Amino acid sequence: MIGQALNRVDGPLKVAGRATYAYEQWGAGQPLYGFIVGATIGKGRITRIDTENAERAPGVQMVMTHHNAPAQGVRDESIPFEYWRAQPVLTDPDVHYYGEPVALVVATTLEQARAAADLVEVEYTSGRGRFNFAEQEDEVYIPKVVNAGLPTDTAVGDFDAGFAGAAVKVDQQYTTPYELSMPMEPHACLVEPRDEDLTVYVSCQIVDAARASVAATLRIDPERVHIVTPFVGGGFGSKLGIHSETILAALAARELRRPVKVAMTRQQIFQLVGNRPTSRQRVRLGAEQDGQLTAIAHDVTMHTNPDVEYAEQTAATTRSLYAAPHRLTSHRLAPLDLPPGTDVRAPGEAPGMLAVESAMDELAHALGMDPVELRILNEPTVDPERNVPYSDRHLVDCLREGARRFGWEHRPATPASVRDGRWLVGYGMSAAIRGHFQGPTAVRVRLEADGTAVVQTDMTDLGTGTYTVLTQVAAEGLGLPPDRVRIELGRSDFPTSWGSGGSWGAASSCNAVHGACMTLRERLLTAARGDTRSPLHGLDQADAVFSDGNVAVGGASEALSEIVARNHPDGVEAEGGTRFMGDDPHYTDYSINTYGAHFAEVGVDADTAEIRLRRMLGVFSVGRVLNAKTARSQLIGGMIWGTGAALEEEAVVDLRSGAFVNRDFAQYLVPVHADVPDVDAVILDGYDDKANVLGAKGVGELGICGAGASVANAVFNATGVRVRDFPITIEKVLPGLPLMDA
């Protein structure tokens, strides 16, 4: 059952419109509706806020500002992860970034709340905002650690000497723009007060973090906060923590003693939920004439908010990817008065590999060497910085299989040498690596007297297939058909997990389910063996086989429902758990990663420089696959996102106000169907016994790692034009296009 391409068990609910998302919840009573009023300056102070007209508008129940907002908890820096900290709003008249909430209008209908929001009058004194990343060189500083607690800088050998002595050198700077997670479901919630408790229906990725954050902000016992999020319409990191709409709704609901709904508009999401920081990356590669790397350096500077520090681990994957005796990585932060940076899908790896894998292509070109063979030549035998063995590394297999399937041997050896009518045609490739993480997760599995199983955990489903893979693991573990397994997710009353994020969710929760099922099997077998009424009485449990709702030992067999009904008439349950990776010695003793190889073919219009992706292939090694269909879907989604990062995505800052000027889908471009005509993902068979008992590793974010670089390298191969300022747009390619004969 594990690994099969089982259709999503929640699919029928979704296509029938019966999967209830946060804003569609109704709770026990008719809700009120809130609308956020955002600051129209990027830095400064509110000098006057007049809510009188808004308060007199039809249906308005409350206008909350910093003058009347309840007291709230403060962000506790001693809490290791930002998402569990308090997130206070409307606490003072200071404005820290454009769009920051300055008021919440609550009314009987959404239309009334939105109309009244326009009546709130706010006057400001503007301060000197720092909005221009290019001008912050003097304020760059060194963070203590970067995301995931990784070291800020690393050094092995003597990079300066190794680079100076290299026969062939690449020393280039790459820039990546602000990018944003844009899930289909907006950030939204319904908060319902019940005596001293709050039920919070919210779209979030980590239930435990949401509960802790709401409780800390409102300064109430976490047991009083009940999070409900059975379905999440995408997140990509933007819903790892809760945001202002949830806190504002909770404050208003407590004050009014009424349920309150608040949803962000699409334009507000651009300003209020964080972004992938813009970055400037210097990559230096030194190699012998035969292509053997001798020196690697990856230095990253990115923006951060001065009040909420976020340091993306952009250079971290460079530490494990290629062998070289002399190595250097660093991260630096430039404070800007912009919304805080946050985890956007494949944080660090996506922008970091875009730069490093472009630089590797530049080195291959300088050497006159095949880019695939250059990477294979520099394959390490142990992690080159941690000096520990890899748990399971099949990057070379991905490279070779991808090259074979893609027809890499037909790659134009000389850039701008192949033309198909009006199109210049080029091939590009890149490697992919991403660390595998494991989060603490608890799951409860209950076997009812009728032989059906119920799995409960606060783990969430972002649309990635959590309901389905947990069904498969439980079905295999207990020998049940999938339709006799029911998965219940996304409630804080269920056992606690780290939720969905960082590609740790599926593997962590599935291993917890597996553990619970193994405990249940043991209990059932013990009961049957000691029960004189059972056909399995006295038989050796070691030979037991669970299948089709029965357990068999040799020629004897009994239905699970009969064992449960006779020995546990009220049902029997067990809990399983997965521990934090820091407590698992395998994650210290081994370098545990996932791997891949991307191959892309593009066409570039010889006259206009229009770029079209023609086809794309990814080959990946992710350990054991939990569901072939959903895993492939996740990888293809990541590859498409990588294509967007290479060619389209860019949030542009108005340097006068700090606002993102292209804050809608009309101007913030993402790939559409016409942009990705032929994309395929292939997964190699695998099993990583150091990662966990099931041998499975994260999938969701690997697909984006390196994907953009394969497209960028294909553009160079097609045109001979190397663009290092992403995204690659027409105006950056057109001036360098070769003159072509008519």
C-alpha cells in the first residue's frame, strides 16, 4: 500500500465543494466581519487617527486602533522559533512598514466593514525609511545564526590560497528579488468566543504554533485556545505562523463577545505575510584545468527587518554539494524598513542554488567541459564540511539517468549555435540537494470494535496529500483496506506535531502513524494469543500477517474486528511518535539529504528575446516514496516554481514608500499553463534507513531546488547571454542577442 499512486482520499470532498476552509466555517452563531486598514507610509508615526465617521457607518460594531486595542503580550526572543512567539498588533502609533495594520473595522457584513474602512482618517509624520537594498552596504551586519539554527559562516582549509592557485576561476555576483508565497486560499480566520475559551478556525500550517502564538499574544492559557484547520488551501511557508488577521479577529471577538471573521485581500497579503528576502550572492569557484574543484566560496547578503530578524540559510546547501578542499560560506544582513522576511518554499536552498548552479555552468563553459560531467567529477565521498558520511546519496544516479532520458547528448556544445525557425534553442541542467529535517510528531491511532481505524494528529494538509499518505501507512500497518481508515487532522485537541513545512511533515507524521500501528498490532496479537476463544490462541506472533482486515498465523485467521470486539469492546488505541532530529543520533552522525537533477530546453525568439520553456525533466532521489502520484505532483509543482523564479517572479519596491508596487496577480507574474507545456518528474527507487524507519524523506521543496538554474543555463546555451540578475527578462537578454542572418 505504501508507495502506490492512490488517489487523494479527500479529493471527492474538494471537487464537490464539501471541504470546509477557514473562512467558510460558521461556528455556532452569525459572525461579524472585520476589515484591516493598513498604513499608507513605510516608516513614521501616526499623529492623528479619526474613527468617528467610520463608527457611524451602517452596521459598524467596532473600530479598533492603538487607542483602544487590549493590552497584549510581547515577542519573546527566548522562544527558539518565531512562529511560536506572540504577534502583537495595534500596540502603539509607530509604523514599521507599508501596509502595517493601523485599524480594524468590524461590521455586520463584509461590505459594510470594507466601506467603513475607507472612512477611517489617518495622519502621519513620515520618518526616513530604508527601502533601497543597494544603499544599505554600510549597515550590513553578521547574524548570530541563520535559519534552522545553522552556523552563519563556515570555513574549511585556506580558501584565499586555494582560489589564488586555481588554474580556472569563476568570480561572479548574482542577485535575486523579493518573492512571495501566494496560496490560492487567502490568509483568513473565524474566531468564536465561548465563555473564556476561543475557537480559532484559521488557515495555518502548524497548529501548535498557532495556538501558542494566539495564547501568548492575548495573554491567556493555551488550553483556552482551540485551533481548527482541517483543510488548508496552500501555504508554501506563508502560513507557518499566524498573522495580523488572526490576532485582530481574536481581539475583536473577545471584546464584542461575538464570532468575528477576517480575511486579507490579495493586495494585503503582499504586504502583511512576509517575503523571501532579496539577496546579493558572490560565488567563487576555483578549479584545476581538468575540472577538479579546489576552492568554493559562497557569500550572501540579504535584507532583514530591523525589528524581526530573519536570516535565510542561502549558502547552506553549498556546504554539502561538491567536494573541494578549500571552502568558505557566509551570511550577512542589511536592515530595511520592509515587511519581515519569512520562509518561502525551499527557504535558502531556492535562491542559493539558483546562484551556485549558474556559477557551475559558467565554470563548465570556461573549461569547455560538459556540465553533467563536471558535477560528477566533483562528487564528494563524505560531507566536505561536516566530515561525516552521507546516509544515502544518489546524486550521480540522478544526473546520469536524467541525461539519458532527456537526450543530453544532443545539447549544443556552442551557445547560440542551434536555431529552429525564429527560435534559438538551448539546453541547460543543474543539480539539486536539500537537507532532510525531522520534527517532533505525535499521532493517535484507534481501532474501533467494527474494525475501522481512526488516525488523529494536529498535522495539517496543505493540499499536498497528507490525508492520503497517512491513510496508506495506517492501512498497511494494520492490514486494512484504505476505505476502512479515517484520518482526522488539524485540531489542537489532537496529539501535537510540527505540522506541514520544511518538507518534514509527511515523513515525520507517517513514521509516527507506523509506530502507533506497530504497537496496536502487538496488543491485538497478545490479546488473541491469550484468548482461548481465538483461532490464534497460543500461536507464534512472529509469523503473523495482517491483511484485508484479518490477522493470520499459518493456516489460522481471525478478523481484527472480532479480536477488538471481544477484548476491547470500547475500542483500542495507541500513540506513536517521531522525535526531534536534534535528539536522533543519525542526524549527527550522517549527512541526510535529498537529491535531484534538472534538465531544461528553452527557445528564445531571435528578434524579440521572448523566452519559452519547451520541456523540463527532473530526476530525484528521496528515499522511499509514500505515494507515487502525490510525490510526483509535488516535485512538478516545485519545478514550475523554479521556472517562475528564473523567468518571472519579482516583487518591486517603491523606493519612496516601501510599498510593493506590483501587489496583485496582474503584475506579479507566476507561471501559467501556457508557460509549462512539458514538465516531467521521475523518482528513483530508494530507502534511507538512517532517515527513519520507513526510509522516507521530504519531497515538496526539493523540486524547486536548482530548477531555476537549469532554465537560466538553457537561456545562456541558446543565446550566449548570461544574466545574473534574476529574473531573466526580455530587456536583460535582448541587448546581447547575436545578430542572425535573415
